[in-house]
Amino acid sequence: MCPSLPADDAPIGDETPIYRWIPREKIVPDKALGGHRPSSDCFRNTTDTDEFSVILGDTLAEQGRDPRDLLEDRRSVGALTAAFLRDDCQRELVRTPKVDEPQELAHGSSIGEEKRKTMTKMAQAAACIEHGGDWEKAKQGREAR
């Protein structure tokens, strides 16, 4: 692994941005927020596990990559902080880089019990990283770069 990247067991700081891919078709209206947000299902644990995949912002930055590099035609990206996931959602964060795939060195796992209330809390708090933070525009398509 590149020596400038955090070690697999390095702590993940509270202010570290944690990114999650959001399928554009899973961006939904939320009357309580007065706008759009990701569906709570975007924060569901992987089948038969207690975790879901995330991208760790500190490692992404060490790689010299911009979070907008993660955007795809069919997927947007939501951002939360490590402190929010740990303190408000009772999620553990661990580094789980996929060393065979250079684009996946920033891979991490968010581990915790799957509760609908917590999934909704994450969905409502997730910041859209494109279109000036406008989830409704992100639903329509990828931001031009």
C-alpha cells in the first residue's frame, strides 16, 4: 500500500467526511425537510451482514482525489461525518481497503444494528456533494464538471 495512505488500523477522525453512493432513483421527496433526500434504504446494511460500504474522506484526500470523482451517471454521493455516524447513529467505522483495486483503497465499513429510525436519520442528514447540495437536481442527473 502507498506509504502516505492511513494504515488499515489508523483511527478515523471525528471530522472525517464519510461518503456513501446514492442511486439517483432512490432520491425521494421529504415533506418534513421541504425538499429531497436519499431514501432511508440507501443506508441499509448489506444483506446478511451488520454493515454497509462507505468511502473514507481522509484516504480519498491522501490519494489526491476529489469526492466528486465518485459521481456516476446513475449514482450521486451523500456525505456525513464520522462523528455523526458514531455519536448519533451508534455506527462503528473501520478501514476495509480493497488492495487489489486501487480505486477502492478508500473503502470502509459502517457497522451497526439496522434500525429504520437510524437509517432515516442518516438519510435526512446526508449532504449532497453536487449541484450546490440540491438533492432534487442530483436526482435529475450528474453535475457537469
